[in-house]
Amino acid sequence: MTSLKSFFFINRSYTPIPIVIALLYFSNIKVLYFPIGLILIFLGEILRIYAVSYAGGKTRTRNVGASTLCTAGPYSRTRNPLYIGNVIIYLGVVFFSGGPLMWQFLFIVLVFFSIQYYFIIQLEEKKLLELFKEKYVNYQNNVPALIPRITPWTGGVKIAPHTLSQTLKIEKRTLQNIALIIVFIIVKSILI
């Protein structure tokens, strides 16, 4: 089981590629759904930018663990804001791409990311418990894994977020990938 958790963690940037390729192949923009898709992509990326502004480049590592426990900003409401942002972005891409299998792809994306993040979160939390012990237990007891709290938890360490410029540099690869997918879907719909 640990090897499956490690596989999903180490390859989390690559495991969705087959879904993206299938979405691109079957894409057929629908006027009714593509604005919903753009809004979801935008909201998911805003959440990611907000989370990265607090967590920094530590989110790009292939090693499980952290030098500090990030509990500020969106992490004071949910322990996994980046993963929530990713799911929202992928759901947005499904709506944006439209296509004859759009509803099936919505289901596939939800199931796939539920499974992947289930394993990744288990692996990360085990490591964070080893590193931060009671501090992490306190955090777990006060901040939900996924469904955000309405009010932020104030028991964590207060840190200032990175600047927008610093955050966008860290988030550059994600922004490039989103732009590439959107451009590909638009070009395909114009040419075909």
C-alpha cells in the first residue's frame, strides 16, 4: 500500500495526463458549458495561487515532508487547499472542453482525484505526524482535510504570504499548462 501511496505522490503531476489527452481528443466546445469551465478554472487557480503564496515552492517537491507546518492563509481553513484547487481546475477543463463524453469525464475526474488524493493525503499526513507530532495532531483536530472551515483556525503559526510576483514564479508551470490546454481546445474547435 505504501508503494501505491508513493507512486501517486511522486507522479502526481503526470498521472492525470491520460485524462487530459482524452479530454483534448473528445473536446467540442459547447456555448452553454465553456463559460462555466472558464469560471471554474479561474476559481481553482485563484485558490492555488492563494495556497502557494503561503506554502511557497515546497509544494513542488517530490519528497514527502516539510521543514515547517503551514497553517496560515487557506491552510487555516482546510489542510489541502492545493488539491481542492486542482480538482476545481480539472472540473473546469471538463466543462470547457465540452464534448460528447463531458458528463462521463466529470465522473472520471471526481473518482480519479478522490482515489489519488486519498492515497497522497494518507502518505503526507503520516509523515507530518512523524515530523510535527502533537503540533500536527492539534492542527488535524481543528482544521478539516478537505471541506473548508467557515472561520479560519487561529491556533496556527502566523506567517506573511509571498508576494504575488514570487507566487506567480512558483506557479508558472501550472499556469502554462492551463493556458496550453485552453489554447489547444480552442484551436481544435476552430479547425474541426
